[in-house]
Amino acid sequence: MKQYDAVVFQDRTWWMIEIPELGTISQAVARSDVQSQARDLIAVWLNVPENHVVPPRIRWSAPRHFDRISDDE
């Protein structure tokens, strides 16, 4: 199975996890949860059991902050 890269950055209190090759993103509450959340995200996206997913390479990125997007804008 392919090993994916996970780009991780902090957005205020959340750790955002992006898998660029899959065009998908998830989040974790704690930094210690990033690896398992990234692996779970890949498994769900590819519709395979989590134990068939190679743990992704984690690439830590600088913090970013996103403003909330509302339906009114």
C-alpha cells in the first residue's frame, strides 16, 4: 500500500490534517492524535480497513488561522 504525506498545522486549538494527494482534510484535538486521525482519514477516503493503511509521513507546517465562513457572506 502507498504511504501518503499528511501536512499538519495548528488552527487555533485544532490540529488540521491535510492529505494533499487525496484532496481531503480532517482535524484532531490533540497533537498526539494526529497520526491516528491521519491514518483513519486515509482509510475512510479509500474505503479500506485502517490496518491496510501505511502510517502516513507527518509534515508539520506553520500555524494558520481561518475565519469562520457563514452562509450570509
